[in-house]
Amino acid sequence: MEKLLEILNNLHPDVDFLNQEKLIGDAILDSFDIVTLVAEIGDTFDVTISAKDIVPENFNSAKSLYALIQKLEEEN
């Protein structure tokens, strides 16, 4: 989770990612951020986020994003 928080904080240092639950709903993350996250997470965690995984539910909080990463790591 620390690596993910580091990636998120590099995008938006002013956001409290541990407590924010509506990153997409509150327009904190935009489409460019999502593209950046997909690439950074792929490089850092050695997983591939496919188009079917790019849904608001997976990107609305750090917790949901980390759950997606864990699921993808298990599938490898």
C-alpha cells in the first residue's frame, strides 16, 4: 500500500488518499491521471490493468485500487 500511496501522492500531493473514497466521483482523478496510474502501477507492481478493470469502482479510493492490485498479483 505504501508504494501505491507514493504513486498517488506524486499525482496529487494535496489529497488525503487514505480517507478519500470518491476519487472519480469528486473529479480528483481525471482520465490523464488514470492513464498515468495504470502505467505506474504496471511498472511498480508488475501487473497489467486491462480495459475491463478500468472502472470507477476500482479507482474511487486507494483501498479499492490496492484491492485490484492484489487481485491481479494473485492471478499472475
